[in-house]
Amino acid sequence: MAAKSEHVHTPMGAFPTGDSSIQLVSKIPRILPHERVFPIQIGSELFKLSGASLSSDAPSYFSQYFQCQIKQAEEKGEDIATAIRTLYIDRDPVTFKDISLHLQGYHVQPRDGTHFVRLFADAQFYSLPKLISQLYEESIFMSIGHREFQIPRDLFTDPGNSPNFFSLGFAIFFSSPDDLFPGLDREGLIRPPSILPPGVPHRSAETFAELLHFLRGYPVSIRDDAHRQSLLRDCRYFNFKGLEQRLIPHCISFNQTRQREEITLRLEDILKSGITIQPEPTPTDPHAGWVTYARPYVDDRAYELVLEIGGEMTRLQFPPGGGGEGVRAEFFRDARARLARLFEVIATKLDIPLGLLGLLMSKGGANSSQPATPGNNTNTPPLSTEDLLVVRVVMDPQASIMLDGRPWVSSDEEQVPTAAGGTGGQQEGSPTSTMQGLALGQQQQQQQQQQPGSRKRRRVDDNGTAGEGLGGDTGAEDWIVKTGQWRLRIQVGKNEKAAVECVLVPVKIEAFSCEQARNAQRGFLS
């Protein structure tokens, strides 16, 4: 049925007269006659739009349809007014009301997730380029934990946080406007595919709201460790890598004594991309340096690394005689695997094979009969779960050590170079050593007088005889480190098989020398 042609009349005073009105009208291309009205029926409702409105966002499905009718009428010599037929499309008229407002020059703002996806799907189905571009710049509506969020797109396009769960899982909303309905052939497409609003119902809305607050640049107060872990868990789920690095437990401080900035991190939070080596060569050690770290996506410079290892996964082994030379740290369970990967990265940074880094390794773990020896294979493979990993330790007199719940100080540690180029040792009778002696307390002083020059604590074994710490009666002593903080120092190798070695320098240690001391630190269940 032919529709009666109508003309558009502009109310007097609706537009300014003169050149400005001509420039305003000229912005709309003359794809269809501006003065004519074209009928479009969407579902059960009839819409009549001017050629100017249809031409304002073209070429489109509408402009091409009516252009074909006008061209056929001109070829047949028919009257255009009677030749134009009503375009019928079986779509939602409520959604098209907003699209018609857009064609008439109004800005259409999506109200919620359902409204957004309906506008998004119909704008692509009708091939409205301006509306498509506008929707690609609008905020994304996401339903997280059955709560709707309106999220600016730029929050998800930050280099540190993209690609992420949303840009990968809901790629249709983040793809290029030129790639409409990826994988579908537009030719012969009767209707667009059904699109659901993006939603993740099985995550916490409260936690996601805090992550958004953090992404917008506001600080988030971490209430406790459980709260931090819930934030980190969702960061990893949504693949917000930059945000995760800002939330991991860390401490950045300036060490006035060493005159440098330090970052303290747990071993499980170390990423290989953040590890660097800061050379500090000396006349006696051209290889000297320290391992530094910069959190990926966050830090713009590297800090001296203080590595924290907890979970009772470290055993300190002291040699017979109690000397400071020959102290070793053996690692177990997850710490062994993570440290092995860390040392592989350090060896790569130093451009040497892992076997020449001065590590003590053996096959078969702690029960192996093969002694731990320096790696001598230039093509040493990565450590397996059965391998023993032992690292040399350089005891620093400045380290804070709590052994069996009491402060511990030794007088024969190896001297550790400081940032000023001197050593970490102390002069006898200096104010610092005097203060340390007072800090030990009268009880520890009496114990030192009874056992002069010894770092071992006597215990009674199952047979009622006196043993020496965890090392038994062999003259050696072992400590189990509950939690330790270490610096990683690069220095010249101490044996002929390693030109360079990486040693651990303790910063702070909490340890126990026997099971009785460990049991004393136990707490009862509440």
C-alpha cells in the first residue's frame, strides 16, 4: 500500500536565518530528499521520518531502501510521491523510538544493560554508523553478582589491565565498529543475533565495586589479610594485572643507613619480568651488585629487593665449630621451586648458566646420599621436585635475629659490604655494640657466659643424653626459619667452579633451634 508523500515544514524562528542556518543544514548530506517524509513500520507502530533525519546517519538500511524506490520510480517515470512504499521491519518499536530520536538529532543515552544491548544490536542491524560509533564510546553496563555497574571503557583499556576478562569474554562490545557481528554474514541476515548484557553472576558485587574504586584512582583501605586475598582473587579472575601488583603485600621505604630505596615482597609475589641486577663493583670484587625489583605495570624504577620467605620452608645449616663461614640455607616445598625459577632468571640476567651461579645442588632431595656440590655443568637443566637447593648465606651483624623467642647476636659473622662501601661489622666497645649487649638481657648474658663463643643451644634427646640443637651430636647446628627477610647479593665466586655467585644476606629472621621452641610458639585453637 502506497503511503501519501508529505513535506517537512520548519517552524518560523526554529532555526537562525542567514549563513549559519545554511551551514547547519549543509552538514546533513543530501542522500534522500530532505523535504520528503518516509514511512517506516517497526512491529505494530508506524514511524514517519524526514529525508533529512534518515540522511543524518547514512548510508544505512533505511537510506538504501528508499534510494532504490526513488531510482526505480525515476526510471519508470512514476510519481515519487506515490511510488514510495512503507518499509516494514519486524523489530521492537520501543527500541526504535530511541533510534528515531537519534536520527532527529537528539543524544540517546543507554539507561541500563538491557537497553544498551538492544540499541547496540539494532544499530548494527540497521547499519547506522554514527549511532554505532557513539555506542562504542559509551560506558559498558556490566552485571556482577546480580548488581549492575556502569563502567567507562577506558578503565578496561589501560595497558596494565588489558586484555582482561571483559575484553576477551565480551569481545563483541570491545571490537572495532567495522567488525560487526564477527563470524556472521550480513547478506541475507533476517535479524541480528540475540545478545545478553555482560554479566558475571558468581562473583562478589562488593569486591568488584572496590576494584572499580581502585581503578578510578581512589585509595582502598585494606581491612585485613582476608580482605586483601579476596581483592587479589578477583583481580586474578578478571586478569587485572596492573591492579594486582598494586594490591599485593609490599613495603617501599628509604633506608637511610644504606642510602637507597628498598621494596619488601613475598617470594610468591615475585615476577621474573620485574627482576634486574644493580651492579656495584669494587676494586676487590668487580662482580659485586644487588638484585633489584620493579613491580610490572606499576613501578617506573627498580628498588633493592628484600625477599620475604615464610611458612617454615627454610633450614639454616651452620658448620661444625660455629663459625660464620659456610652457613647454608636449604629450601623446601614451594619455596624451593620458586627460588629455583628466581635463580634461573638471575643467571639469565648475568648471562651465565645456572650451574655457574654458585648454587649447591644434588639429586634426590634431603634423603639423597649424593652430597650437595656446586653445579659444574654449563647446561644445567632446571631443578626438579626431587632436587636439593642449598644457597650460601653471608651473616650480617646488622640483621635482626630472633632465635627461640629471644634476640640473638653473633660476634663472628662475615663482613658484608654496606652502601657506603665499608663493612657491616662493629668495633668492640663501640656504642652500638654496647647497646646490643644491653638489649640481650641479663638472662642471655648469663647463658653466653656459660657457653662462651657458642651459637648452639643444648637439648636432651630421647635417650636422655645432651644433644646440640637440630644437628644432633655432630657439632653442627640447624635452625628452622619460620619467616625470614633476605637481600640477594651478587659477588665473586668462592670456589673455582663459579666465577659469580648469588648469596643470601639476612635482614630479619624468626627461627627456632629445636622442636621444644617451636611448640612453645604454638597457640591453642579458638
